[in-house]
Amino acid sequence: MPIAITQMTQMIRINRLNKLFISLLVATWASAPLADEKRDLERAQKSLAANEYAKAYEQYSGIDHPLAFFTLGLMEDVGMGRTTDSKAACGWYGKAAEGQIPLATFRYAQCLQKGIAGKPDPTAAAHWYQQALGLGYQAAGCELGKLY
């Protein structure tokens, strides 16, 4: 019985993440992907929405765009179709942060603060929290204050 509850909990979590992916895709379209990138992102999103995680991961991996990097980071972070890998997630969040994806920037700062991919780096974390705050991610201001 506990396995069914665990599976149900994971499906609820995945459905929430799918909604998050769609809203982020719409909200951050300001990154203005080219027509080919847009088509590829939409194709990968459809695979993700259909719970075809391996296929979606492969599709996103072939797209050189911050939204693809962010999605790959989330997939690694929560273990969508794979074992969770926080270090790999942080790498993807870092690439997405360079493309000014607000939540990716915040999560990358957390990675740096916690030292997930190496030694904790509060100075770099502060920089990325400041970037996330500048992109409108208000929770970054709280974390920045705690860091100082």
C-alpha cells in the first residue's frame, strides 16, 4: 500500500511541475527563442507533458536555450525519469541563470551557497541572489538578507 501512496504523491508532484513548466515557458518567452528553438521547445514540452521523460530529456538536451537548460535542471533536481542528481541540476541552473531565467538564477544561488557542486561560495551566491532579485524573484531578497 505505501508504494501506491508514494506513486500517487509523485504523480501529483509531477503534474504540478508540468503546470510550472508551462507557466514558466509562457512567462519567460521574453528570451525570444528563434523559430526553430521555439518549435523544438514546444516539441520537448509535449513529450514532458505526456510523461515521456527520457524522450523529453533528450529533446531538451539538444536545445541551446535557457528555458531548455532550466527544464533539464528541474528534471535532474526532482528526478523526472531518472535518479535525482543535485550536482547536475546545479550545472543546468547555472547555464539557465546566465540566460536570466529568474527561478534558475535563484536555485543556482542556492547551489553556490550550499556548496552542492563544490565548496560553498557565499560571495558568488550573493551575486546570483542579487541577479535573481533584479529579475523580479522576490524570495531572493530574503535569502540575500540572511546571507549578509
